[in-house]
Amino acid sequence: MAEILPFTGQLSREGAERLTTVLAQAFASGADLGSRRSHIRALGLSLGSLVEALRAELDRLDDCLAGTFLSSSDYPEFRALLADFERFADLASAYRAADTPDVLDHPVS
């Protein structure tokens, strides 16, 4: 089984469109893509990394704007969006298909 690693790079629009096309073709042809559980978890970890980077940037923005009349905390929707992304990342990282055992929860003795 291939090791699934979190995606840490940035995907261009063209790259995302290419991957979307390939996936749509696989679905249309009825290809068995297998379980996506490990991919969903890896994407959750990647999203978690992006959430941390966004949090750091918002904090840095507040530091840069200290002493001025502007601050990212003047825009609570930024922090609310960050919280939404964080919940999504947590859900994806913890994803487990309801009908399949989780090998990570049941290590081989």
C-alpha cells in the first residue's frame, strides 16, 4: 500500500483543473478508486497546516497594525472563517468510513 502524505505545497489553478478532469473521467468510466479515507485524512492534515499559517498571518497583521486604527480583530469574520477551516480540518483528519474498520485504531499485535 502506498504511503499517503499531507500535501504541503500549493496547487495552481491549472493543476487543480487537471486533477479535477482526471477524477471526473475516472468516475465516468466507473473506475474503482478504492478507499479515500487515508487521502481525506492527509488533506485534513494539510488543511490544518494552512490553518496554522493563516492564524500566524492574522496575528502578524495585528502586530503590524498595532497602534493604528486598523486591526484584523476589527473584522471578526476573518477569525470566524479561520475557526470554520479549523473545524473542517479536524473533521477531515479524524475521518473514518462508517462501514470499514480503522487499521490505525486496531494495530496488529
